Amino acid sequence: MNEITLTLGELGQLIVFLFVCSICVFAIIVLININKTVSKVRNIIDKNEQNIEKSFSTS
């Protein structure tokens, strides 16, 4: 019967690898959400550009 042996060093490397992969996935999700938010804010600013300019010019 075949046996699979796993040393503590290999197990530690596996855990670190999985942790780094999960951090990368989390970072990608956060960056996607930030990009969506910035796009929405940019659209709102573009739609209200005249009002914003009017507010700054009167003060």
C-alpha cells in the first residue's frame, strides 16, 4: 500500500501558500470593489459638474 508522508516543513509551506493565495484573492476582490466605487463617484461628479463649479465660483 502506498503511503504519503508529509513533513512539518512541507505542511508549513502549504499553509503559507494557501494563506498567500487567499490574501491575493481578497485583494483582487477589494480592488474590484474600489474600482466600481470610484467609477460611480466619477459618474456622479460628471453629472453634477456644472453645479459643483457653480458652488465653487460663488464662494
